Amino acid sequence: MTFSPVRAVFWDLGGVLLSNGWDRDQRRAVVTQFGLDADDFQERHKLIVPELEMGRLSLDDYLTQTVFCRPVPFGRDAFVAAMEAQSTPDPEALALLSELAGRHRMYALNNESRELNAYRRRTFRLDGPLLAFFSSCYLGVAKPNPAIFRLALDMAGVQPHEAVMIDDRLQNAEAARSVGMHAVQFTGAAALRVSLAELGVEP
């Protein structure tokens, strides 16, 4: 293996290790399942979701404003269960994560609400291979703001050139590069394996 300057690997969750948690497709599926007014829900969601993802609003308060703002024939538990059911793993990406665990310092760096983040960490057993979660709900800032990358680097104790960000969104990868990090736009586990190997990050 060639010498690698990379001392820390930061992983996005939605669109990389897992499906997106509460993105457009997931919202559409659940809104359809419960027969909600899609336009009304989307307008309400759009106004309040930044507060949810930056940890300044609870999931319960989010649902009060977007779903349970009028009488509906279902309960909160059923709706939350449907939200959680949208999360599915990427087996190949998770296998690569497991192969790298113990050989490289790895962290999550993602945008997600506190409750959904906790559910996904627990359900997909991410606390083992990932040493810490630098998530928007804990840090109070979200990608693609360069500030979240700088915060994560400071908390991990590494310099930008010593870190690589793996993200499915080009804008987030570009933002990571703007602070001096290496960045790989995720298109699949096989391509990611090659890109990481080029940086010296191998099992």
C-alpha cells in the first residue's frame, strides 16, 4: 500500500451508506401512503425543515406543523414508523465500511434530524465502525456550508489535507474541497473502493 496522507475518512449517510432518510422520494412515498395533501405538506416542510435538521426543532414539533396541524385518521407512531421504514442499507457500501473499520479513523458527516439520525445509527449498527457523528443536528450547521467541514476537522483533530469526504451530492463534495479536504462523489461502492485506494485508504 502506498503512503497515504489521509488520517480520517468522513462518510455521508443518506445516498452513501444508506438510502436517504427523509428526502424528496421518501417524503413522497409516505405522503402518498397516508393520503396527505402533497402540496400543502411540501410548503409546510420547506419552511421548517432547516430547523429540524440543525437540531433546533424536535421531530414531534415538526410533525405538529406539517402533518398533525389538522385532524387525521392515524397517529404519530404510525407516521413515524412509516418514515423510519424508508431507510434501507447499501450492503456493498456498508461492507466496505466494515473492511476499513479498525484500520482507518472514520466518522459520519451528514445532514439529518436528531431522531432519525439516532434511529439509523441504532438500526444499521453504525456506532461500531464510525467513531463519532458530526451531524447537522448536533453541530447546528449543515452541508454544504463550509463551516460544518471545518468544525468536523477541528473535532477530529486533523488537517484538511489529511481527510477525505465521501458524499453523493456534488455540491457537498465541492464544499469539502473548498476547505482543502479530499472529496469523492459517491456513485457506487466499487468506484468508491478504487477512489479510496488511489488515496491510500485500503483495507
